[in-house]
Amino acid sequence: MPAAIGAAVIGELALGATAELVVGYAVLSVGLYGVNYAAQALLGGEKRADAQVTVRQPVAARRRVLGQAKVGGVIFALETLKYDNPDDDKAKILYRGAVHCVGPVAILQYWLGDVKTSLGQGAGGVVPDSVYQGKVSIEGHSGTEDQPASAALLKLPYWNDSMQLLGLCYSVVVATPLKKGSQIFPEGAPDVRLLVSGAPSYDPRTGGYAYTDNAAILLLDYLMHESGYGLALSEISVQSFIELANVCDQPVALIEPDPNGATVELRYRSWGSYTYDEQRSDVLGRMLAACDGELYQDADGLVAVRGGRWQAPTFTIDESMIQGWDQLEEGDEAYNTFTRIKHTYTDPFQDYQPTEGDPWDDLASQAVQGVIETERSFIRAPSHSQSRRLAKIAMAKGNPRFRLTGLRLSPAGLPAYGEATVTLDLPSFGINTTFAVMRGTLAMSASALTSVKLDLISLEASAYAWDPAEEGQRPPLPDTYN
């Protein structure tokens, strides 16, 4: 059974199969009550046309955060209620509820639109910034399985104690009219965004659950979670994930401190979110890209991971083992398919938006061919330095000196199967160098192994060597200039 499961997971990643699990916010399926232009209640004395309508929307896909992410929300309550005010018989209170993601998460920051509030982490409260005049509060719920119903929403006629939104992280804004409200909220109702740290993940190194942004641990989380592949530990090569997790935790020095003053970061972190209706292979691909990871099926049929660092070969393929091959390509910088990698990462200092980093250039090849661009997305990488390191590796793998496809080996070549790298010694072709094993299959006849078939690309340790001086120029902060 593990062998079949491992093959299925690897096959789905390769083929980009459609995700099977689509789950919506069931608690929202009753529809959405709201008031059209309800946000105008915040606009103080400005003239407005009051109108009440019922707003409905499809059930939204659940969103899950691993690492950190800034998330908007899906509105599930939008209402205004009149309150007693002798000076204004039309005075109203606005209630706006939005689901942000599945929980449990930790709420780190509260934002109103693009403006960070001074509310501290946790359950929220009255927004203390003077611009909001003490008239706006945000109630935050972290998405535990025992959270109570919203105290604010219980004031609405259709809300009751049973509406707890268990397992969902959501916010509720309560606001009364503001002076110059149209300037404070030019787009209408205050749009709440939350910066959250994701759900605890299982770490086989400790045997416990805790928050982490370790790229290997989060990859393991997605393979095991019901929204991902739902694998059991018995179907996974746990040791391979432990080894990669230790690599991800290695410190990397920064030449230029980040805006928070940090001069060191961990090697491979992973931040972001995904929705339950995405193709699983797409989510998995993003998570693998954050750590140069590659899934494969080991000799026991288990799902294993490798990558992220140089692994010196322990096995040599020589001419006596070779039965033939489909294609051998040899080239140099004059035949590179690209000479510049434009790469994208998520920058927490650019409002957690996808940000294009300083491109990785192969200067030697550019001197011969000029600039030939390609693009890579490392969207779950939360730092410019990490994205540059991944781009360097991608350049080496994308433009190998040798590429050998369909290499057929006798049973003597079996030890090469499942290896990260091998040495290939072909004196007849002037080849004696290290190769990365990109793909492998076994050929059987009855119960006997007849051959091993591999795809190889030449790769050297220099692809993973890193000098902090290579980190390049981090994009300038918003509203700053070089």
C-alpha cells in the first residue's frame, strides 16, 4: 500500500491533477444579510440615500495559512442598527463581520484597509488611533474549536449563541458615524485585514505541534493535512523530512540588515496561504519551490523529500553498467536557454505582496548570448535573500553542461536509483563529473529486475554555495528612493 500511495502522490504532482477536496464555509451557506451602502453610516453628516437590500454570495472556499500571511476576508454579516441619539434620529451603528481563514491562528496585527492600526495582537478592542475618534472597534476570533459567539453580533436580531463559527478566524467591526468619515474610509465600510501566524504543525524532531515557518515541516504538514493529501506518517519517509528541516533551520548571514534590523535569517522559510479549492499539485509546487524541494518514492515505497542543499554522490556509474540512452546533450554558455532569472517572492516589507527581486544573472553566458530572460516564482519565500539563493540554484539546474535522458543501466546500476546525485564516468565521451538524478524508473521482467532508467543533469556543489555578497539589491521600501 505505501508503494501505491507514494506513486500516486508523485504522479499527481507531475501531472498537475485537479484537487479532489473542495470545502466551503458551511456556516455561511444560509446567505448573507446586509445593508447596501451600509458604510455610509460612518460618513457623519454627509447626505446619503438610505436603502436596505439583501445581499447574497456563493459559499467561499476555505483558506488556510501556513507560516505568516496577511489575509482579507469574506463578508458574512453587514448591518446597521439605529441607536438612541437625541441629536440625530438617524444615528446608526455599523456591524461588519468577515471570515479570514481557518483556525486556529494567532492574530498579530489589525489593518483597516491599507492602514495598520495600533491594536495589539490578540482579541482586538477599540482602535486607539486618534483618527478613528474612539468610535471603531474590531473584535477578533482566532478560530478555535470552542470559541464563543461574537458578543458584538449577538446584538443583531438574527444572531444567537449557537453561531460560534467554530474553527474559523473572523473579525467583527463595530463603528458609529465619524466626522469626515468619507475621508477616513473613502471606499466605504472599513475593510479589515489581519496579519496572522498559521496553525501549529507537527514536527517529527520534537514529536509535538507548534507554530513554525520551516519550509520542510510545512511541506510535511500539507502532505498530512486533510486539505492536502491526507497521508499518514507510516506512508512518509519521516527521516528525509527531518534532514531537510534541519537544513531549513541553518542560519544565513545578511550583508544588508532587513528593515527590522535582523542580520541573520533561516535558510528556507515558507509563508503564505492556500484555498481548499486549489489544485493540490499547485499548492505543493509552491511549497517545494520555497526550499528547492523534490518529492520522490524511496525504495520502501514511501513519499520522501530531498533538495535544498548539496549532497555529494556516493555511487559512480561507469560504462560497464550502461545499456544505452535516449539522448545526450552537451553545451556551454553559448547554448544556454536563459541567462537571467527574474524571480518573485513575498515581501513582508512591501505589504506582504508579491515582489520582484534583483534578477539572477549568468554574466559569462550574457557576454556570449546577451540577456535571455525567464521567470521563476518563489512566492512562499518571505525574503529577498532566500529568493536569490533559490534563483541561483534554478540557474544551475536550468542550464546544465550535460543533460542525459533515458539512461538505461543494468541491475548493477540499481544503487543509483533514489540517489540525489551520482558520479558519471564516461571516458569515451570525456565525461567524469557529478550529476543530479531528476527522474528514475525500474524495469521488471516477471519478478526479476532487468534495468534502471534515469534522467540526469550535470550539477556541482557550487550551485548551493552562498556568499552573502550575492544577495543583491533588495527592492526599496515603499515611498523611499535610492
